[in-house]
Amino acid sequence: MTAALPKSTTIANAETTDVPTETRILLEGVSWETYERLLEDTGSGRSQRFAYTNGILEIMLPLRGHEEPTRLFDDFVAVFVDALGLELCKLGSLTMKQPTQKKGLEPDGCFHIQNEAAIRGVDQLDFAVHPPPDLVVEVDNSSGSLDRFPIYVALKVPEIWRLRRGVLTIYLLNGEQTQYAEVEQSLAFPQLPVQELPVFLQRARVVGQRFLRKLAKQSAVRELAERARQMLEQPI
């Protein structure tokens, strides 16, 4: 196992309430080799998520307030894909690395949509060969967490949805692939209500996440599916 590392900071996070949603530990002065050994030693079944850039390692420990919206985004993206008749590959917190720039991370969620066919059946993704996810989702309620955007630039991820304290922001990689810009419209789902997703996250806390047929009960996922159908039926 790796040796003790210097200088750490722990940040307990909350949304608009005082309930913690995640804990983030920042370690400075960490080598790329130590990061890679840590990934190997801890394996893929752990709950912690790691991010690394410029000698800084972030270890994120998710709590319910973090994981509930994260998993709901999996369902919401599936709703949009179904509404458009597209295919989808959900890869969750996939470890993504750019060794030449010594950057790596594990997003809260990632999805191949337009490029799903290019990675279908591939057991080991190599981002020097295979396309990065078309979309990643980050739930980040910390004011002091690691800036992950330079890592995503290195990986050339085209679109990021960032949920922060109940506000969803969409970012697209610019044409020069050097930085992200905040935009109003999703690249993956330009005709669907991505900006409204925080409303459906809140609805899930009231009506539940998924439809219970025997109780004829509505749910956030069903309501989003209906909203998507209505938008697609609107004349252009």
C-alpha cells in the first residue's frame, strides 16, 4: 500500500441545508505513480472516487445526498435516450486517465450516446484509441474541491452537466478543445428539457423515483418522460 502523503485538507459539504452530501480529501505533493498504485491497490469495488492533476489527489467519499441525484441522472439520461430512440452505454464512475498529461478521474456518471457503437463490446477502454464519453455528470457541493475541468479537457469530453447546490449548469468543450463554456442548450439532447432536471430531482423526493404500477402512482421518472414527449411533439 502507498505511504502516507503530505498536507491534506478535508472538506465536509452540504447542499442548501446543513446535511452533508459528500466529504472530499485533498492531498498535495502526490506523484502520478502513487495515484496509479492507489487505483490498483483499492480496486474497482470501492466507494471512494479519485481525481488527480498537477500533483494534487482528491478522494471523494459520497453520502446519500450525493448519490441519490447521481443515480437519478442515470434514469433521466435513459429517459431522454428512449424518447429519441437512441442507444446508450452507462459506465458510471469509470476510471478515465490521460497518462501523457498525468491527469485522471472518476466522474459521478458518464455516458456514451452518439459514440455508443464505437465502444460496444469493448472490455478495456483506451482513450488514446476509443472516444471519451459523450456526456459526464458531476454532483459537486463543495466550495473547495478540485477543479476537474482541466482533466476533462485533457480527456476531450465534449459535454459536462454540473449540479451544484440544486443548480444544473451545462458546459461544452470549445472548438479548439482548450476549455469549457457555459451554454443554455445540451449538445447531446438539444431539444429536451435538460435545464429542468433539478425540478424532477426535487419531485423524486415528493412522489418517488420510479412508477409503481399497482398503486397507479406517478413518479419523477414518469413525469420527465411525459415532459420529454410533450417537447418533442411541439412544432419546430
